[in-house]
Amino acid sequence: MIITKTSLFTKEEIEKLKETFGVYIKTVIDVQQKICSAGCQLHSDSEKILLEQGSNQTDLWGGGVDLETKTIETKALINIRPRQNNNSNEILDQKIRLRFEELLRFFFDTII
């Protein structure tokens, strides 16, 4: 189940998001508009939803959260963007990575 929103995820929503991978939730965040799409099987699924809702490709970054270890991951295939000097699946730009992590902590405040 994919849930896309601008406010923090409730405990009930997190339980639904866990249906895909159990303790790991994949996320894509629009770092400008502060929108999170979570629970996707592929990051590109959430990316598509956000693009359809008007997000700009350059503002979308993928990663996830491990609910067991409470760690944030900033890796996703959609992050590979040579035009934005991001030649890795990891978010290389420290400013963008910190913004992504900050927003992920906001959206999942009830667990991390």
C-alpha cells in the first residue's frame, strides 16, 4: 500500500506501510514541497505518483526507513542523476541528504 501525504504518518498508517517489506519502508520525498510517498515496492512507483501530483523530478529523492534499527537510508535507483551531479544511488549532495533525512524524521516521528 502506498500512502502519500504532507503530514506525519500515524501508527495505523505505518502498520499498513509495513505490509510491503515488513520492517523496511521505502519512501520518496519531494524535498521542496515537503510531500512523502511511502510504502512502494519500487521507488519509481512513488516517484510516479508525486510527478502526477505536480512535483518536479529534480526535487524527488528516494530512500527508506528501517523500523527495527530506526535507521534512515538514502539510497534508491531514482537518485542516479548525472545531470544533477548524482552518479550514485546514494544522495551525494550533503544539503539534499540532510533535508531528506530531516523530512523523513518528521514524517515518521512516531517511530524514529
